[in-house]
Amino acid sequence: MIRSASYIGLLLALNGCAALHPAFAGDALDQLQARIIKIGDRVTPSVVHIEAAVKQNNRRNIVTGSGFFIDDKGTILTNEHVVERAQKVEVVLSGRAGSYLAEVIGTDKQTDIAVIKIERREGDKPFPAARLGDSEKLKVGEWVIAIGNPYGLDGTVSLGIVSAKGRDLQGENLLNDFIQTDAMIDRGSSGGPLVNLKGEVVGVNSRGQGRGIGFTIPIDTAKRVASDLHGEGQIARGYLGVAIQPLDRELADYWKIGSVHGVIVTGVVSGSPADEAGVLIGDILTEFDGNKVKAEKDEDVGQFQRLVARGDVGKRVNIRLLREGEKQKVEATLGRQPKVVPDEEETDYGFSVQEVTESLYRQQRLDQREGVLVSFVENGSEAAEAGMHPGDLIIQVEGTEIGSIDSFRSTMQGISTLSPFLVKVRRGNDYRYILIVPRKNNQHAHTGIHPS
């Protein structure tokens, strides 16, 4: 099934040309159609349907998506949001009976990339790997094909063009410069390939946003992330330790620096590389590691964030800045980006907690990093009846200090589910003591931690 506004537009254009050059129009359409069919036949077998059983906040759901093989051994690229918090991931292959249980090799929320793997069964042929291209060479206006399984309809092929490159979608800690396309990316197509007319994968489809607007992760980004996840199992990203805002033209004019472009430093993390280099709040960063910095709108700040994140940990970088109208240069040694996605734990008493990462500490404007943050309280649960609220910072359980999610887990292991236990939380500037009384029908009488 081939769909897209661009395809319809192409037909109209060719029909218009047909009045002057009927043979040309017919040949061009036939050639394009033959090319699409050939690419579809070649790439579709490498595209898989993914079903992930996800449990969050006491709810279980099935999340569906797509993916594609990047080698013949069973390694599959897909989206992080398809397998996020999955307890079980199954993969269905075109033309093969049944489903395959998949192992999640690694995920990266900041690029929305995940790597999963399935094992060949006895008698299986090697898996059909897609051919990966070079997204840097992709041009705006170039024809592309999206392949996936929208709404469970496997092998759906959608034709479109590259509408734009370098799209910066505003989202928490999102680092992609997306490819925009009008090839249809519907629910269930996430994780499928975007393919050029050479049959090369140039992107990993991530999300649709209305009719005719879809966003794809450049395959160059996906290849780097997949390599890191296969190696260390995590991404080593550069870290500077600043909060920033764009330097819009109104502020530049107010400060009488109208020709200057950059980002304004609005926060500096204590002890961070930026702090050690002498960067101050109010500095305007104009150049980073030889790259000009320009951001006039909120959606532009991602360019600077990507420059920092792609820097090697331990690399010394020059930063040019403007401070109170004076040009200066400082040198910083990039650190390793702190953990962005907090670890979580669900308990048997109707509440879940998150570890306090650097980003969560700043977002929630917490006064301390020690403890775990209550992220969910189920209505009618023991925790709700005891008066626990989302946003409470747990700092003690039965008199034991809670400094991290690991200490929370170990402490909860020793809690008897047959007796009440006391939790001390910080709520704003105040402290509260919350007595949780287990119910008699609590089945997990040993750990206090819900099995995953």
C-alpha cells in the first residue's frame, strides 16, 4: 500500500506534463513505480513487527511498533519508546510462523533508539539485513519510502519526500536533529526504516505529527548509538554543566550587541566542567570547540546541546564568550554526562519511586539529592491511605537513611509485609512521617518490592 500527499502531487504533475509529452510522463511514472516496487520487495523482509508488554504504575499494556534487521544474526534497530519499561518483547517476522522472544540489548532515550536481538531457531536461514546508507548525504526534496506496520498492517509502504533536515523537536533531553518527511508514519510504524530510492536505510522512523508530517532519526545517529550500546551498553556523552536560553534579537538589541549570536548561560552546576572553567551565569557563549553557536528561539538551543553531547569525554575544548560586553575565551575539559533517565522501583504498597538524577534534581527544584522521589501513588492503596503524595522525597524507611535508589531497595528487602512501617519524607520545606499499614492479603511477604 503506497500513500502520501507527495505521491498524489507527483501524479498531478505528471498528468499535467502528459499533455505536452505523454510518453515522457508515462515512462517517468512507470520507472518510479518499478523502483518503489523493487525497493519494497527488497527491504520489507528485513522489517519486523514488535509487541512489548509494558507495566507502569500498576497498569499493563501492549505497545506495538516496527524495527529492522541490521545484521543477519538477529540484531534489530527500533525506537526506545517502543520497548521502554518492557517486561517482555516479542518480534514477528514476515513470512515466518510464530513470534520470537527478543532481548533488549540497550536503549537510549535521548535519541529514541533501542537495540534488541532475537536468536535463530533450528533450521532458520540467516535474517535478512537491511542495507544502511548515509543520512548526511540526504537532500531536502529527495524521494524516500517509509516501511512499517501501522496499526498492525505489516509491510505497509509509504512514498514521500524529505521535507526538511535538522528539525529540532522540543522535548526533555532530546538530542536528535530529525529528518522531516511527508511519507506517512502512523501508530505502529515507529522504529521502521526510512529508505532512499537506492534501497538504503537513511533513517529510523520515530513519530508522526498530523497528516503529512513525520519525523525520522538520521541513520548516522542510529549507527553511532547502536555501536555504543553494543560496546559499553551505554552512551558516553560530553558534559559541560550549564543551563541555557536562546539569545533572541530583542535581548541582543537591549544589550546593544545586535550582531552577536549565541546562547545565554542561565545556570552553572557546581563542580561541573563549566564551573571549573570559570563560566558564569549571564555569559553569552558564541563559539564551542570551533563551532559557531546560534540560537534565537527555544527550539534552536538543541544545536548547542548536540555539540556538547557529541564531544569526547575528557576532551579539552575552547569556548568563546561575551561577558558584560567583553570578548573572552576559556578552556574546559568535558566530563561524562550524568545519568538522564532515572531508575525506577515499584512497591507492593501502591507507590513507585525514582532515583534523583541531576536533571530530576533541577527539574523538581529539590533541596537535596539524597533520597528517592515518589513518582506515583495508586488511588486506594496503602500508600494513598497513609497520606503519601507524588513528589514526596523519601529520606528514611524504618529509621534507615535512604541516600539512593539502591539503599531504598536494600532497606525494603528487610521490611516485613505483615507489620506497619514508618516512612519519613520531605515535602517542600517540611517533613512528614507516614505510617504504611500492609493489608492482610499482601502476597509478597518477603521483599516489599514488586517482581518485574
